[in-house]
Amino acid sequence: MKINLIIALACLGSALLYSSCRPEIFELGALGNKADLKFTIAPSPTNPNDIVLTSLTPGLTPFWITPYGPSTKSKDTTNVPFPGTYNFVYGVESAGGLVTDTTVVTITTIDEKTVSDPMWIKLTGGGLGKSRTWVLDLDANGVSKYFKGPFYFAGPGWVWDPAFKDIPWAGVSAGDYGTMTFDLVGNANFKSDNKMFPDLSGTGKFMVYPATNELSTVDAQVLHDKAQGGQVANWFAKMTVKTLTDSTMQLIAKKDASNWYIYNYITKEYYDTH
């Protein structure tokens, strides 16, 4: 009897071991057919820069990817203020995964209402059809004409002290950093001509986000140095616009969540007349 019990337990253990090691097999349902997706993407009859997104696929939550972010609304409107060719993606979740379809939308006009916001006007010198050129508030003699330095340390717990500008590690090397120009001539165009560091120069686009006081550039970086600016995590990320007037601007570039740099700029006009 004892031998039979041992054999029975051994067989049971082997069965349990086999069961625990055997991989579970999960099968997804069939992937939905892209041809079954029903939706419309069309300009608003009142504003060709407002693109109206409408999901017509019944019983499923849509997932939109637009040039300015995602949406899960059945009906939504995305404002595309500048000319260009843009991809809009519509998708729904099927039993076999996400099914998507891409629509190419061409915009041929500038949305005058968008660029009439005060941030656009101050940055570009007047809005549609205008341009404004800016410089870092520093010259070859190490003089700042409006601010107390070309940049300030900032972040949670940081307090700027004007005396910091006299500490070598806190400063930016004196020099002519060149110019950067924002214009609204046909599009939101941005050009940076960094004379101190030509490899940081370039031509691209820019975008202003008045609701959150932010600015971003594409394909070209705003004027900055390499000593401190080289520690910024991403110069193409949205930067908070701390202050903006007709002649001065401060942009917050982040090294990390606790360490920021506030870069100080003045217009070329202010630089030349003061």
C-alpha cells in the first residue's frame, strides 16, 4: 500500500508540474477591417482652418491623432492655423486590436483670428504679414541692456540674485550671439542665426500657445549658449513664455523638473537704440 501511495503521489506531482509549466495560449479576435471605419474629416463651412472630425462608426469610441494632439470625442474640431499638408488619423479598437485610417488634409490659408492674439502680435511685430527680430540680451562687452543678465537660474526654490551675474559659472560667455526672427509671412516662419555657435543656427517654423503661455520651434533653436544651454533637456519642447512685451521676452528652458534657465531677449530695435 505504501509503495502504491508513493507512485500515486509521484504521478500527481508530475501532472501538476506539467500543468504549471505548460504556457497558456490566448487568442485575439479578428482584426477589424479598415473599410468598415466610418468617419468624416472636413473643414468647417465658417472657417477653412477649423477641421471638423466626426466619427460615424456606431458603438465604438474613436481615437483621433491630429497635428495638435489626440482626441477621443465622437465629434471634435481642430484648428490648424497655417498652410501645409497634415495627416489626421482615425481609429477604433476592434477585437484584434486598434484599426486606423489616415487622411491627408491640405490647408491653404492662415487663420487671421488665431494670429491676432496679443502673443502672436508681440512676438512677430504685428501679426499677419509682419516679422520681428530678437537678440539675446548680451553684447560682446558682456553688457545686458535691459535685464540684469542674459539668463537667470530658476525652478522650485530658486530665487534670482542680481549678484549671481558676477559669478563666472553662473554667466554666459560674452559675445555677439546673432539674431532670431519670427515672422508670419505666408506661414509661421522662424530663423535663428547664432553667430557664436553656427551649428545651432537654422530655419524652421514656430508655434505659439496663448492658452498656456508657451512657445515651441521646429528645425531651429532659439538663441542660447552651449555651457548652460547644453544642459537643457530639449530645446524643441514647449517653453513657457515668462514675460513678453513689444521689446522684451523671457523663455523658460528646463534642464529638469527642478532646474530651469530663464533666457532673456530684447528686440533688435531695442538693442540698436539703447
